[in-house]
Amino acid sequence: MSDHRNDYEAECDYKAGRGNDAECDYKAGCGNEAGRGNETGRRTGRRRKVTIVIPNYNGLKFMEPCFRALSMQICRDFDILVVDNGSTDGSVEWLKEQEIPTIFLPENTGFSGAVNVGLKAAATPYVILLNNDTEPDFHYVGEMIKAIERSPKIFSVSCKMIQLCHKELMDDAGDMYSLLGWAYQRGVGRSSAKYNRACRIFSACAGAAIYRREVFDEIGYFDEMHFAYLEDLDVGYRARIAGYDNIYCPTAMVYHVGSGTSGSKYNPFKVKLAARNNIYLNYKNMPLLQLAVNLVPILLGMGLKYMFFKKKGFGRDYAAGVKEGLATAKRCRKVPYNRERLKNYLAIEWELITGTLIYVYEFAARQIAKL
């Protein structure tokens, strides 16, 4: 299960589309030089290549390390925009004091709602979505720009995300999907030295990814019905259907705290939403025939997950999420099937097969390493 981004658990509100009510503050510059990219762009009058959008919900304790790392980027071809999700921990006051360009939302719209506001406010060809509990390496921005500019068919680039407290271990080398309906972080918990080759992946991890902004107009933005969890896999899936690539760039490194807002790997809110969103993901993106072909492994995967979460004490939460997903899936905007994209669907099916094999291999490798 892909659960590497911050949790937006408190004050949950599933209503979408409140971005227009946001209080906007676009003051440029920053007392601690965190917004130096914005300042440089304004002085030269040159259009920046990328906007770094940072969604924040009660993440004050992560702000200074994150912005300190951004201030040390070698490539300065970026603007910064924070989207605050109605924080109550002093984040709002700190952002205003530092004069960091920020859109202040009146309440928590979830990860999807916040990043959509940032994507629509950006005027650059590329947008980096960056978690507040990250510390990018000083080559990060430059390497991400170089990677996405290699081809106009690249929709997103996932960086080499390393565990901040265990720098010898990977946190994410791109997100993958499997026949069992399981999304997972490639490389998680394994040696960071093993993931130094660029490759195609199923989807980029939105905790520190760069996106080609114009493609969102074609495939749609992050689905706000998701609120949080699997929304990045969903948008990456839609890009694959449309014929775009998502790739992994090992030379762009980010150090990640992980579960920065909740501080927990599993909790009832996360388990329920991930289970519900998994239903949405398959319903929206798989044509009827593909759903029928994959139904047995998907049901097997759901059964195994239920047993896993029941053992962890979250069985009822998982079942409630599945029930809600089945009851509300028809509200989702299903990707219309197009016969001209048949080869893309076949390529995706092959990726689901290989994704399953990669999951089994990496799971076995982690278990052997514990012996």
C-alpha cells in the first residue's frame, strides 16, 4: 500500500472545490532566503521553469529544514508556492512572517485539494509537488528538470526518496501497481545503493515529483474524491492510458521523514481511505473487460489485505473503506475507453504482471534480510 505521503487526518472534510474561497498571499521573497528562487525570477523578469508547490497541514516543525534545503539548491530556476490546508499549529503565522508565497485555505481539503489549487495557480511549464517533511539534496531541482525535459512524452518524474533517519535505506524509487490491486513503494526498506538506474515506473510518488503541467488539462487533475492516498497512482495511471511515461530519476535525491503529520504508518483513517480509494482506482481506470480479467487476483488481494489489517486491529476499518468505495464508485469520473489506446491498456496489463513479480521479489528480499 502506497502510504508514504503526509496524513491529512484531522478535521477531515470530503467536500471538494473550495479552492476559490482561499485567502491568497503571493508576497515574494523570504527573510530566511527560502523564497530566493521567487526573488531571483522577479529581478530578472525571466519566466521560471518550475513552481515548487508544498502542501502543508500543521507541519510547522518541518518547515525550517525543508526551506533551508530549498535555499541551497544549485539550480535556482524555480518559484515556491505553499498551499496551507487550514493549519492551526502556527504554520499560518510563520509563513506570513517569513513572507513565503502562500495560498491559505480556510479548511483542510486533503492532499488532492491542496495540490490542485497549487497546480492551477502555477504559471510555469513544470510543477514539483514536495512534502513539507522532506529535505531535498542540493542537486534535486536541477536533476528533476533535466529528467523531464528528455522527452515531451514524459508526464512525471519520481526522485530517489531516501529515509531521513536511515539514509542507507530507500523510502521510494517510484510507485508500482500489481494484479492484486496493491500499490507499493519500489525499493522501500532496501539499500539505497541498489537503486541507481533510471527506469520507467508505473507512477511517480507525489511526495517529491515533477509534473508536466499542461498534461493535467488533457487527463484531469488529482481526484479530490480521493482526499488523500493513491491519488498520485490514479493520476499516473490516467497518464499511462493517454500514452505518457512516468520515470524514475536516481540522481535527484530527497530525504523523507514519512507520515509527517500523523506520525503513524497505519491508523483507522488511513486504512479506510486507502481501501476506498483502491476501489475508485480500479473502477475509474480499468475498462470492463480488463476488470473482468483481473477480478480474481483483485479479490484475492483484497482478502489478503483484510486478513493483514484484521491482525493489525484495523479489519473493520478496511471493510468499511471497501464498502464505502463500492457504494460511491459511480460518482467517480471513469476514463472513457478508446480503442485507439488498446496498446496502452495492453502495456499497462503487462506492467501489472511485472509489478506483481517485483513486489514478490522485494518482499522476499526484505524478509531474507531480517534472518
